[in-house]
Amino acid sequence: MDKGREIAERIKENIKRVIVGKDETISLLITALVSGGHVLLLDMPGTGKTKLAKSLAKSLSLEFGRIQFTPDLLPSDILGLNYFSQKEGEFIFRKGPVFTSVLLADEINRATPRTQSSLLECMEEHQVTIDGETRKLSDPFFVIATENPIETAGTYPLPEAQTDRFFMVLEMGYPTKSEEIDILSRFSISDPLDTLESVCSKEDLDTMKKEAEEVYIHPDVLMYIASISEATREKEGMGISPRGTIALMRGARAWAMLEGYDYVTPSHVKKVAPHILSHRMGKDIKRGRKEIKSILSSLPVPTE
């Protein structure tokens, strides 16, 4: 597990050249990447969501694409479309920006629900179907979306089916006073993002994923994960689906690998659970997070 952890630390340190004081958020973002899931960064404008997404993308030697979501954006602007070429005398497919490895969906909730939903097939099945023809997306395909709070003017709430496609939801939060002073010093002359270089290849990413998949999970820990999902279904509203349960298992494995473990402990499950499950409760994310934490504190934890 040492190789995967070393690669993850390399990515983390590179991102920290741009992002100040968000070590845990950066580690969770890498956890989602290793787990093969997508991430939604949720917070107020100007808190560094886009900077974090672009810093991760530049740290990976993978093709990067960005979509700035606006109310007039159409599904074809994301996916691509077939157009008739008079020169060729036939219809030709023009790829949209979704045909990339790392996609930044900036301010995703500024687009209409119809446009937001155009990402559903892409995120779940890593493919695009247009005019009856299906085209595969890149491997890997990782979406990092940013979202401003619904109270911000000109935004649309994400459909529950869309939200459920995100492996993890993270919040940036405001920096402390000392962190903000560090930010002012770091950005006083130039933007460190401009000179950020890649520190991870596709082969490195494959290594991290392989090592995470080899992390051992004891049957008692699997039972603990299943018990968490079962407890959410006893609450009023939406409970965690099997997709969410699988995501929790994968996230716990990846977090354990990043911590240098070759097995999953209940503490690894507890660490990632609020970030993986809260948005799947069908309610306000903050309320969902409180319920998940309440469940985690009340359930018996397996011991050796």
C-alpha cells in the first residue's frame, strides 16, 4: 500500500501549493478520485472551489475540460451533436467538452434541470448516447462540479437523481484568519496555479486504484456498513440506496489506503460516511449530515 499512499501524498502536496488549509478536503477529493466517483464542491462563491478543482486537474497528466454552466446552456453544448457537412456530404459528430478525462462542471446549478440531467448517463455509465448511437467516454472519467448555494440568485436545485450520481459532496468553508493571511501572501504577486505542474500519470492513478481495491474488509466491517444504510431507511424520507452502500465501502477502502492501512477499520468508515451519504438522504445536505452523524454515534462498532 506504500506506493499508492506515496502517489496520493505527492498529489496532495502539489495541490497545497495553491490551496491553503484544506488538507482534509484535499484528501477526501483524492479518495473520491481513487474510488472512481465524482465530486460536488458546495459552498459560497469565492471560497476556492474552482481553484481546488483546477489544481487537482493540473496535478494529473490527463486531458482536462471545463464547462461554465449558464441558464442558456443546452445539452448539446455539453455532449456534442451531429451536424451536416456540405463538404463531406454527410452528418458528422462534433464532440462536446464532456469527452475528456477530468471535467470541471463549474457552477452546475446555474443551468436548467434539463441541461443538468444530460450528465446522468455520462456520470453513471461513462458513455454518451446521441441520435441512437452510443459513444464511450475516456477512462478515467472524473467529474468535479462546483455549486453555489440555492439562495444565490439565478440558480436551480439539482434533481435528486443527479445529486445521487455524485460519489461525495464536500464543503470548502471559510479560511481562518492566519490562513487568509497566508492566502494574501501567496497570491500577492502571482497565481501559483499558473505554474502548477503534473505530478501523477495515468499509470500512477491505476496503481492507486488497484491498491485500494486490494484493501481487506472484514465481514464484520461489511456488516457495519450495511447496518448504517439500513438505519437510514428507518428515518423519515429517503434512505441510502445500494449504490450509496457500495460507495461507502469503496470510499472506506480508498481512505484506508491513503492512511497506509491494508485493511479497513470502523474509523475509516466513520470518516468518509458523512461526505458520501449525507446528500443521498433526500433532504438538505446539512440536515442529512446531522442524521448520518447521529446514526454513526448510536450504532455499535465492531471490535476485534
